[in-house]
Amino acid sequence: MSWAESLIKLSTYEAEVLQKRLGEIVDRRMAVEMRLTMLEAEGEAEALFSAEEVAAGIYRAGFFEGLKVRKAKVRAEIDLILVEEEGARDALAEAFEAQKKYEHIAQNIRVEARRQAGRREAAALDELGLRKRAAG
């Protein structure tokens, strides 16, 4: 295995690892967004319940203040995950760029090797032709 092929393998592995990491981050973000949706649904359900139940109205303000704090905490978590996701996407893009660069280098090496082989073959045929002409 040539050094270029080794670099391609390593860069492919790195890209796969980064893709997996990005997938995990996206899954985590989606789970946190689902928690936010659940909190919003919980708030709506409480608003309907407290509108119907007079006794529940006493606790309504405290509940909604606590809900506001929990939603803010979840939104902050989503913001952090979004920053992490952006960084993972950038790292993945860089890994793909490096992989393409190594693939391009390997392709250039193969083309140059074919060119060299063609030159050697042409030189051998020229020499054979010269020998036949000199002998004949």
C-alpha cells in the first residue's frame, strides 16, 4: 500500500468518525428540542386546566414562572448544541476537503506512473526499431 493510499484510508476514517459525531450531536439537539416542545405542551395543558379549575389558579403564576425558567434552560442548551453542531460540520467539511486532496494527489501519482510507463515503452520500441534497422 502506498503512502497516498494510506492517507486516503486515514482521511476516510476521520471523515466517518466526524460524520458519526455529527449524527450524535444532531440526535442530541433533536432530543433537547423535543423536551422544549414537551414543556410548551405542558404549559398549554396547565393553562387550560387552570382556566377550568379555580383552585389551580393560585399556583398558576408559580408554575408558569418555573416553566419559563425550565424553557430558558433548555433553549440555552439548544444554543450550545447548535454551536457544537456548527463546529462539527466545519470539521467534517475540512476532513472531506483533505480526503479529496489526497485522492487528487493519488490520481496524479497514478497518471504520472502511466506516463512514465508509456515513455519507457516508447523508448524501448524506438531502441528495438533502431536495432532492427542497424541489423537489417
